[in-house]
Amino acid sequence: MGLNESPDNSVMGKTGVVQLDPWLSPFKDALRSRYSHAQKWIKTINETEGGLDKFSKGFTKYGLNILDNGDIIYREWAPNAKQAYLIGDFNGWNREATPMWRNDFGVWEVTLQPKDGQPAVPHNTKVKISMILPSGERIERIPVWITRVTQDLSVSPVYDGVFWNPPQNERYHFKNKKPAKPASVRIYEAHVGISSPELRITTYKEFTHNVLPRIKNLGYNVIQLMAIMEHAYYASFGYQINSFFAASSRFGTPEELKELIDTAHGMGITVLLDVVHSHASKNIDDGLNMFDGTDHLYFHEGKKGRHELWDSRLFNYGHHEVLRFLLSNLRYWMDEYHFDGFRFDGVTSMLYIHHGIGTGFSGGYHEYFGPGVDEDGVVYLMVANEMLHQIYPECITIAEDVSGMPALCLALSLGGIGFDYRLAMAIPDMYIKWLKEKEDIEWDMGALAFTLTNRRHGEKTIAYAESHDQALVGDKSLLMWLCDKELYTHMSILSEFTPVIERGLSLHKMIRLITHGLGGEGYLNFEGNEFGHPEWLDFPRAGNDNSYWYARRQFNLPDDDMLRYKFLNNFDAAMQWKEEKYGWLHSEQACISLKNEKDKVIVFERAGLLWIFNFHPTESFADYRVGVEQSGTYQIILDTDEIAFGGFGRNVKGTRFFTTPFEWNGRKNFTQVYIPTRSAIVLALESTL
């Protein structure tokens, strides 16, 4: 059992998180405060709510719930309201017909008995809550815990709340067992709506039938689904949530999303939700904002409750009912849809009072403690991770944090925040910066190796060369940076293999391979980037005449045997499946034996494999001596220069490499290899082939 898993370590002494990182010793008081604050919340929830398990099932109490006898009970927390009524298609939108009663905690409730043996509110019909405020003003809102909202843009951009209660024969019934938690996570980050070459929004069903088999064949074992939680503005990329319990109706029905997830499980693929608890849409008519006429029901009051860059509302993580709402939201997606975990978006904003705005993190530990930290936000994440891992031991949680917060990926029992993984956000930034600013010969091998390995010991990291962030409008994909306009003229195998295209294909493969091998304990790819998707990502909006041209993934490109995109696609699949076989992502960190600045060569060992990279733009090296710890006979298992991957095939398949027992670069043995310019090879012992 590793330190991160041990229940016996304490944050109180030189154990736990401080044992793992002694440099945290001066901040033991702050760590102790966080830990005590989290334990206090858990104790309060245990004493007042019957424990985290019961507390996190708020969706069974709040919102519209149907009982076995056909009764519908609707409850809503709206303490500022003086009167409340449920209105909808079911009562002809009569504002007085269905009054609600209020308890001492500001929770409104009404029970609707069946009519003629059928639920009083028919399935798939519209509902709202109508409230009268102390001023006498009447306001109408979509129920906060609603599980289905729909939008008819021909009528209005405002969403309608819908009571979703399909008959048994129309409900999706899960068929497949969830896959076991993968030892290595190879994540395919995907957005359902853009998952087609066509100029429109793709559906859940189309993703299930067309994209899931593609992901499986590529060798990815985890899908991270973006933009599932309902968001009013499509161009927000799913990051301006208005209904937290509703799966986006743009792509289809809740039952069709369940089928997608269940089908993925049947393929052995784990499915994560990109969850947004860092902020919420400022929409009033169809969001949480000003729900009961106040600006501080779920959010902080005034300026503290507004994110100045995102133009959105910020949660009050220190409030009992907000904790119920957010923890229950996580639980709902796990229970109702069978998600396997979450990638938490915008974690930096949650950790700090300044939300990371105008703050450059240098890595100094003083930046992670003190008055700049939002302890309520930190503690919410601690409690959320504790709840998830208690109830779902196989659950995976990933933090998107740019700050480098220590102990982010350590268990609560160690004084940590409890995530399983963090994203290595500095890596893609480095690649883009170098491609923009440096000549290839100026690439610094030491800096490359440092950036790829600069992560906290004992905390797992997910590495990536580019994600959706790098593809957004204003930037462009790595292959677009590498090849630019020649992507339009020279990607056919019938066209000239120009130096620009040769360089682009070579570096695209090498960047991915070294990131995969050296960069972390997990790997992530944004859909389409595996084959070098051209251009960038831009959703339909007023600024582009509501065009879908850039809001799609051109899967037709790698499927066209006459285009060179197939080579990158083939290489990516080979890389994923070799990781499946050799498991380097869950192996010990690599031992780097060579960073040669003159030759532009990096050599390292990981998972018993020997990795050799030649980034030199013009020089190839014959009989190049490299150190290796384990003696034996090696063969190439992955070669970026292979013809099937768009290379020249300059290393003969099946070539055997023999070791000599002579110390080289700090390793017990050496072997000699041929490494062509801008290529990489991975060698394995013959006994493992």
C-alpha cells in the first residue's frame, strides 16, 4: 500500500503530506486547518444529515420526485420567497392552482396525487416554479434540481424546464458492468456536439455508433466527456452551466446518453464527466442566479460572487445547502448515468480568492497558503473527493489546476485534497511557445526533459501535448502550427512530400511519444488531434455568422487512404496499444541517462523499455552509443520513422540490438543504434515481445 493510500498517516506530525514533502513543514498549521475544517464539515453532516451518503442524495428529496404510489413531490429551497406555486402544462399554467407550503428552513413543498392512475404531471411536459417576493413582485424560474431542460431557438434562447419521467418501456436499462479502474489512464477528451465532419450538432446516438468504436480501436481506455451539463450558450464549450442536473438536450435525450455510457462500458472504456463546480451561468430566467430574488442563495453576495473574466457567478462553498447541492450533483451523475468519475474544471479558481486572475505562480510554497487561498473552496474539494472515494472506491477524479497546489492529489487522511490526478498544464504551453518562438535547432533538451518530469513526487499527473484549450479560436492545433498552409496542398500521398510536411509529421509523432513516455502517470488527447486535425475550434456565434465550419471533427481525413493523416492516426493507435502491453504510465518515473544539447538527443528508460529521441533537424547518427541498465537483446517496438507512420523506414524491422557490459552514461550496459534525424525509437527486450 502506498503512502497516498494509507489510512494511518497523520497530518499532525512529520508524517502524511509533510513526510512526503518536508518543504511543507513551515505550513503545517495551514494544512492542519484545512484538514480540521474538512473533518468538521464531515462531523456536522454525520450529526445533522445522517452521513455523507445520505446527504449527497439530495436529488431524491429536492426537485420533482415520483413515489411508488404515483405521487409527485416537489421541493425547492427558496427562503426569500413569501409564496410559491408549481405551474406548468399540467395545470394550464394557472399561477394559483398548485400552491406550495414552506418549512422553517425556507424549503417549499407540494405533493401531487395521481389522476386517473397516471402521474399528475405528464412525462415530457413543461414546469416552472412561480414565487412572490417580499416586495410583492412575482418571479418564475426553472426548478433548480430539474433533470431535463430544452431550448427552442425559434421561440426564445431561454430554456424550458421539463419533467422527465418516461414509462418503463422507454427507459434505458443498463446492461454492462462498469470496467475496473484502469492502472494506466489513456484519456480521449471528447465533445459530443462536434464529433462529426458534418456542419451541425452531433447526437449522443451518433457518438455511440460512430465515435466509440473509433476510440476503442485507437486504444484509449478512458473517455472524458465535455459539455454534458446543460449550458445555455453552445459557444461556451459547456462551461457556463445553467441546469446542473440536466444532460444537454442539444445532443438527445437522457436515455440516449445512458446508452452511450453503457456501450462504452461494454467496450471496457471508463467514462468521466467534465464537471463544472467552479462557477455557474449568470442567467436568471433559466439558471441559478437570483433564483429566489436574492443574489446570494447559492453564490457569494455582491462582487465576491462574480468572476470578472468569466462573467459568471461563484458558489459559496461554505454554506450547508450549497454543499448539499454540489455533492448531490456529483452523486447524481454517478448514480443516474453511471459515470466513473470526474475531471473538475477551473480548480484554480476554486482554490484561491483571486481565482488565479492576474497571478503568476512561481512555485513558491507561500503562494499556496495564507490569505490568497479560499479555504472554503479547498475544503469543498476535500469533502467532495472523500465522499466520492468512500462511496465509489473505483472512482477517478482529475483536477485542472495551473497553480501547482501541493497535496492536491493526496488523500484526505494525509491532509491532501484527494484528487487522483492533476493535469500537467505547463507541457502544452511549452510546445506552443517553442513552435512560435524557436528554431528547431534551438530546442533545449534539458528544458524539455525538465518540463516533462517537473511534477510532485507521489502525486499522479496526466500529461498531454495539446487539449481543447490549444485548439480554441485564437490558437490552432499543433499540426497546424507545424505545417500551416501546406496542410491544404500537400497532405495527399500523391503530392510532393515537402520538407514542411516531413517536419510536421515527424515532430507531431515525436512530441506525442516523448510526452506519453516521460510526462506523467496518465495521458490525454483531445479528439481529432491524434491524427493532426487541421485549423482550430470555433463554435457557431454571431462573430462567425453562426457557422459550424470549425465546430466539427473531420474524421473523414484519417479514413481517406489517399491522405497522410492516416499515418498519424496509425501511429497514435500503435502508441496507445504498446502502453496497454507494457504499462509505462503506471510504472516508476523514467531514468534519463542522456540529454545531449549538441546532438539534440534524449535517452531514458521506463517500464523496462529504452526510449531514444533524435530532435536534430538535419543530423542522423549511426552506431550511436546509448546506456541501458538491463543487459540482453533488444528489438524496436515503436519507430516514428516506420513507413506505416509516414516515415522512411530507415531502421529495418526485426533488427537485434545486443548490449555490451560496459558502463555508459551511468548505466551498466550500452548498445549502439541508428537514429535518423527527427525520429524516435523505443526498444524492448526480445523476451517481452
